[in-house]
Amino acid sequence: MIAIRADDLEIEISGTVEELREVSFTISALVTSGQNSTTISAQATDPNPYGRALGSMFIERTTGQTVVSAKNSLLIVSGSDGSLSKFASWFEFSLDADSGDHAHFEPLSDDPDHSADSIPLVVLIR
């Protein structure tokens, strides 16, 4: 099960390669389904070095760019099908990736798919 840690400046999502690839699969499956949203549970974890641990990731099909935010104990990801499909790729690590390998999701102002208003993410293999 993934773990999600957050503060006001950054969110870390960590898991095994298989768990992170499952996040990608779940987002991709939502995009091709008739559903509007899905939730991925996260394990209870020590929030250090971040300020708090989040209990789940809520993904919602909307319009426009992907927006990543946090509210209470929830990581919220919303966006169009195309934007969410591209967002899913941040969780696709090689099966032989090592613990500590990571990717940074930091949308820039000229990114057509991901809103610069999003909280940056670190996606980490533990």
C-alpha cells in the first residue's frame, strides 16, 4: 500500500515499484471507465520529515489540466482524461528500479497538461 506524506510545499507518495505501478493502472482504468472518480487508500505512516500523513488519494475526472492539491487527510487529483493519462505516467517505474529512485512532478507555467497551481510531488520507491 502506498504512503502519502505532505506539507504545504510538497507531497511525497512512496511505495514499492508494484504499488506505484498500480496507482498508474488505477488512474488509467478510471479514464477508460464510465466512473467519475476513484479513491486509492494509503497506509498509516509516520509523517516525518513532512508535517502530516494523508489517508488516501482521490482522483476525479473533470475538464482541463491536472490539478494536485491536499485537503485535510486527502490528496486530490483532478483533470481531463488526457491530462490524467499523462499524470499516470509519473508512477510507471521500471520493474528493476531501486529503492530510493524517484520522480519529481513539478508543473511549469507553460505545461499544457498539468496546472502550475498544483502542489509538487515526489514519487519515491521505498
